[in-house]
Amino acid sequence: MPHHFAFGDQIRNTARPEWGVGTVVRLEPGGKLAVRFESAGLKQLDPKVAPLAAASADQPGMEAWEPPAAAFFRSEEVALSTSARQKLLIEVMTRLPESVTDPFQPVQARIRACASLYRFGNDSAGLMGWAVAQTGLQDPMEQLPRHELESLFGRWREVRDRALRELKSLSPEDWKKIPEDHRREVERQVSASRGPVRS
């Protein structure tokens, strides 16, 4: 089915809200789009595969999305003690998206949202992709040293894996609706997610 996007359209990839709003800069052969995103740069996307939506302000929840730790890094708060700041940092950096944690969402949608978090593999690219998504910063290492990011990423992966186990136990049949190759990749990452980030 042909897409309805045109040059200059403002769109979002709903599976990657951290990319922000993108502008269609080129229509590619075969119906693909070249899109320049605020936080991810130029991407070539196939609308038959990527969940793309118009970035209109009347879409509920789309304009309101903000990385979990963005407010923390915008904050000018200096009154926090070192231990209180560290505790808050851990809390915001290990937070999962509401699409995973909201108990009012259907379990199947929460399972899909949680499975999509396995795009952040246990390697340097996964670490940096996750850090950008959590903080909203172009270069998270300007605010946090790599060893601290690695520690926080390890904690976040534990939270993510625990959430997936709970969701799978709530509805094993919905877990089986995830495409088999994606399930295998998620299971592989779960079994390998303990340990340090690979270079």
C-alpha cells in the first residue's frame, strides 16, 4: 500500500520517540523515505515496516513525550546532597517508558513496547543509543562519565529484563504473538545482558 507522505512533511517514528520530529527530505525509489530527525539525524525508512505517523500537535501523547531523565539534566537544582542527587539520577536513568509500565495499557501493547527496548544491545552502540534516549542529550558523556553510564545501563537492563519476565508471565500467549526472530533476539539478549558492556 503506498504511503501518503510528501517532501517536507513532519513525521515521527512511533517506535523511536527519542528521535523527535523528522522532516521528509527525499522520496526514495520503492516508496522509501529519507527523513532528517531532530535527535537522530538522517534515516532512510520504509513506511511499510517503520511505524510512521504525522507529527501533528493534535496527536495525544506525541508532543508530550520527553526522555525520562531530561528534566534532571535541565534542572538547575543545587540544593541536593550528593547522595540525594545520585539516588535521583539512578531513579530517572533506570525508568522504563510508560508504554511498558502503564497498567491501563493492554498487556499485548506493553509486551511489544518492552520487546522494542532490546534495540539497545549490550555493546557500545547500545549504551550510547540508550543514554541519548534516556537523557535527551546529544552527547550524554558531557554530563556523565562512561563508567557511570555503563553502571546505570546495567541497572536499566535489569529493570527492563524483570519487566519483560513479569509481562510474559501475565500473558504468555501475547508474548508468542511477537515475531519469532524478534523473540529469539530478545531471549538471546536476556541471557547475555548480565556483565559489562562489550566494546
